Amino acid sequence: MFKVNENFAKLPGSYLFANIAKRVSAFQAEHPEKEIIRLGIGDVTQPIAPAIIEAMHKAVDEMGHAETFHGYAPEQGYDFLRNIIAKEDFQEKGCDISADEIFISDGAKCDCGNIQELFSLDSVIAVCDPVYPVYVDSNVMAGRSGLYNGETGRFDKIVYMPCTADNGFLPEFPKEHVDLIYLCFPNNPTGEAIKKADLQAWVDYANKNGAVIIFDAAYEAYITEEGIPHSIYECEGAKTCAIELRSFSKKAGFTGMRLGFAVIPKDLKCGDVSLNAMWMRRQGSKYNGTPYIIQRAGEAVYSPEGKVQVAEQIARYMKNAKTIYTGLKDTGFTVYGGVNSPYIWLKTPNDMKSWDFFDYLLNNAGIVGTPGAGFGPSGEGYFRITAFGTYENSLKALDRIKNL
Ligand code: MLT
């Protein structure tokens, strides 16, 4: 009999957002008359900006003519997109990143899950707690964890760095040696950002201890305050210890189109082995390139019209964030995030468990959020609400909460 990858059996239940979707469908089936407001998964609601649609129409037409048709895309991405990203997202912002250090992909989720392949199976990984589940799940599937401990809600052999109100949602350096450190800032799920000096300290720590930071910057476009780094490469020395992952999903509403990129500096080496070269090799074998039409759409995000339109969309989501944050605070909730991020992270009232509060909100207000405990044991007692809904629904949800 064949054997399966037994590491999968270590994963308890289903993926967080699949689990929530199942619960919501069951509730809707039982109460078809109830109007549900979905502020759970961080999925966008505004349509793709006109400049991007126009670029896609043009690209679609090109695909219909032999002279302008495009087959397999280069695995690492078309130069037109890599060049503009290198210039606008990095070089013009003072980060010394070149186009050949940028690898276009079909989104940050896949990159987050796949990037661990570059590292030895006995690498010790460190994650924030609470954390975006993909970092943990992908390492568990690969075999870098021990068993799941139902009592602690943690996997053995994974180092968890609690991020709670007590430490300002900033991880502390692990006491033991770790090889791979996943950091996401502005953070999902807490919505809190990291200051440049604090990120610099992590870069120094990684360089000193021979660790690599996987820096998930999927939410950088939501930063509104000065002094908050958009890229880890704003920190000195980051090119020798950090990989950065970016997404077009939150920046330009591409959740249904799939586009992201990984930055792997050529200076990032293990001895004389280049991780940039390894990723190039990996993509060559496992990836056939992001579709031409989607990469042209990505390019349009950087056009003068695209920039204005995308900034307007983000401003609309951030108006929701402010409204939800302020409204909840005025109602007496303790709230975090929401200033440099589209996520509002609140303390559940009366020390309710996160999943109990999830059920309570769904049953009594028809609102779907995400239970903090779903992101890890230190998320217990917290709850996440996204600002990615419409303004009307954000107001309506607030009203329903106030009336509870
Ligand atoms: C979330 O809700 O945490 C995100 O939307 C999930 C994702 O980006 O995959």
C-alpha cells in the first residue's frame, strides 16, 4: 500500500477561513431570512480600478492576435513588471533592490506557503502568536513541527512569540536558537504596525544569529503613519537576512486575480549558496509564470491613473477602519489596529472566548468576524473585524453591535 505524507494528519480541523465559511453557510441555511454582514476573511469588495480594467482589456485583445499573443510567461515574471516594481516600490523609496531580485507570483499566500522549501527540514521556525495560519500549516505539512498539543494549542518544535496587548503586539526575541522567523507587519491579524527601529532590531538579531526573516508586507499599502517601514529593506543589513513577500490583493483588490511577488536579495546566502538562485531554480521546475493579462493589470497599478484610483480605494477602506475603530471604542470596546492596517483587533467583552463571541455576533447581530483564537492561542479573547466591507455595511454592523 502506498504511504501518504503523515505530517498532514498533525493538522487539526480544517483551514481557519474554510471552517468559518462552513459555520456561516450552516447558519444561513438555518436562517435564510437573516442578512449577514461578512467582515471575516480579509477579502476586498471594491471593483478593480478602471485603469487596471483598461490594461486588461488591451492585454486580452493582444492575446487574440498572432503578432501580440503570449504563451508561457517567464517563471520569474515579465521584465516590464519586475522593472517597475523595483523602481517604484523600492529604489525610489531608498531601498537598493534590483529587478532580478523580484519574483512575480500568483499571490502572497502561495509564496508564504512555498518559501519554506528553500530551508532544511530541521530548521527551527519562529512565528508570532497570533499568526496568519499559512506560515505554520505549510511548515507542519513539510515536517518541521512535532505533534499538535491540544492543551496549549501549539505545535511542538515550533517557537511561538506571543503578541498581546501586554507587549504592544510586538514579538520578543526567542530565547532559543531559531533559523527562520516569520514576521508580518502591518500585522495580520492584530492590525498593529512595527516601528523602523524595532524592525531594525530584528534585522540585527537575524544577522547576528544566522537566521532568515520571512517578512510578509502584504498590508504595507495601508500604512498611514510616518516612521513605519513599508519594506524590511529600509533597514540596514536586511539584504543579507530577509525575504520580503508582497501582494496585489490588498493593495489593488486582486484577491480574485492572483498577483504577488517575493523579493530575494542576491546577498542572501548560506555560505556560497544563493537563495535567489535557489528560488529561480524552484520556480523553473514548479511554476509556469503568472498570466500575461494579470501582469499587465499589475503594471497598470503603477500608471499615473492607476495610482490615484488605487489610493482612493485604500482610502475608502481606511475610512471604514476608522469608523469601525472609533465606533467600537465609543461603545466601550478595547480596540487595536485599524490605523496602519485594514484590520481592527478587539478584546472580546466580559472575557468571552473568541469562538463564543463569534457565535454570539453571528446569532444575535448577523455579523461574521474572525475569532482571535483561530490565529493561535494568544489570540484567545480577541476578535478580528475587517474594514474591507462597504461603508454602508461597516456602519450597519456597528449599529447592530451598539444595539446588542
Ligand atoms: C485574512 O483574512 O487573513 C486574509 O484575507 C487571508 C489571506 O490573505 O489569505
